[in-house]
Amino acid sequence: MSLIPKLREKPVEQKVDQKNHVQPVEQNYADRHYQRAVQYANQSNWASCVQELREAIKLEPKISDYHALLGVAYFKQNFQGMATVYIRQALKLNPQDPVALKYAAKLNIKEAQPPNPKSAAISVGLASVLSLFTSRSES
């Protein structure tokens, strides 16, 4: 069983207005970022995966899948603190998330262990600073 979810294939939805003009239906942009992140994860392109997931979380912060995969991406880059923050958040949103549960075991995260809000804020702040460097270096 692969830990990285498979891409969800969605047909392009369209609607026809009163004048018979075809128009696309509004799409979920957060999910589009997530789908690209899954593709990057399958290619082990963890930096790009992180960028896509951070954009997805900005748009939809309450989806455990986004946080869990972001935790995996940080784990794969040996950012254990950041991985712990996002795996905990995924478990907070969905205690049964299979990816989060697997990586919680690898990171020795106990379910009853309350997160340290000060270290979480520092980790998230560090991530935003680091993302500035990765964005500039890829440009």
C-alpha cells in the first residue's frame, strides 16, 4: 500500500447558460494544488510538494489530507519538527487519517500528547521564512 494517495480524476464540469454558451463550473483550487502536490510527491520532488500543499492549506485549512501529506513531505526532507506539527494537525482534524497515523508512529507522536503552541508557532514561522528562499531559488 502506497502512503501517497492516488490522484483523483475528475471530469471537467461545464454548464450551459440561457444563451447556450458553455461555461466551466467553479473548481476547487485547493484540491488542484493538492493534486499537483501528489504528483510531486510521487516524483520525490518534496520542495515543490511543500509549496503546493502550503497553497492548498491557505485556501482550505481544515482538510486533514493536506496536512498529512505536508507532514510527509517535511519528514522526507528531514525536517522532523515541521513534520510533527503537520502530522499533529492532520490527526487533530481527523484522528483516523491513515497517513498521519503511520507517520505519527515514525515520529513518536503520542495521541494524548498536547502540542506545544509556542514551538508550533515557531515552526510555522520558520516554514514561511524558508519558503521565501525556496521560491527565490527556483525562479
